Amino acid sequence: MGDTEPPVDVYPSIFRAGTRAPECHNSCVARLLLIDDDPAVSLTLSRMLEFRGHHVTRVESAEAGLTLAMGTPPDAIILDMKMPQMGGLEFLRRLRGAPGLDRLPVGVITGDYFLGEAVLQELGQLGASVRYKPIRMEDLAALTDQLLAPTA
């Protein structure tokens, strides 16, 4: 067997739509959807998140992520910006237009340091938190804590 794991495209049966996962020592265990077209980045980020006790479902396209999120919404989404076919911004626009998903927490992790003010502003208006690659473990932890924090 190699060291790579195949992408997982379904949530375990213990996670049902509309239920919160049990607590762990760091923060709440969450069902996270990770969307990144780079398998190495996706695997690294998912391992970092799983180390914190979260369940991570990885997909390599925004289209697959949108289908999954609309079918069984996760607790939060972590999304790459630059992907083939549908990029992160278009994904976010479509997600926000879907019934019941307008407030689903989304974090964008991108290697593009030149997104431009208009794109950053739209990401903010769509409710996304933006971080840049490479991302350290503590920064990813802070992002997920922010995404999973209870809202008033």
C-alpha cells in the first residue's frame, strides 16, 4: 500500500444532517468539507484537520464540493480559489444562492497573493475568511476555530 489515501466522498453514518458531532479536547469535532484540486495539498490539510479531531471529506473539484454540500451540508467548508472549471469565487456565489446554505461557514485558503481588491471584497461580502498558502498548523486551527465558533 502507498502513503496516499483515496478521497472520501461521503460522511460516516455517525454524522447525520442537522446534528452536531461530539466534543473533543481541542474544540468541537466537526464535519469539514475540503475542496482543493491539488491532491498533495488536500491530503496535507486534511491530515492537519484530522489531527485536531475533525472528520474531513476531501474532493478535488468545486462541482463535486457543491453537490456534496447541497446534499449533506457540512459544518464548514475549506476551499481553494484557483481550480479548473469552477473556481472558488464561483463556488461561493453558487453556494450562497442555494437554499439554507447562505450562512454555511467558508474559509478560503489560496496561494494567489494577487487576488485583487475587488475579489477580496466580494469574498468578504459572501462571508468567506481568507488565508494564504503555505498555511501553518496553528493558522489552520485558528481558521477552523473561527469558522466553527457559535454565532449570535
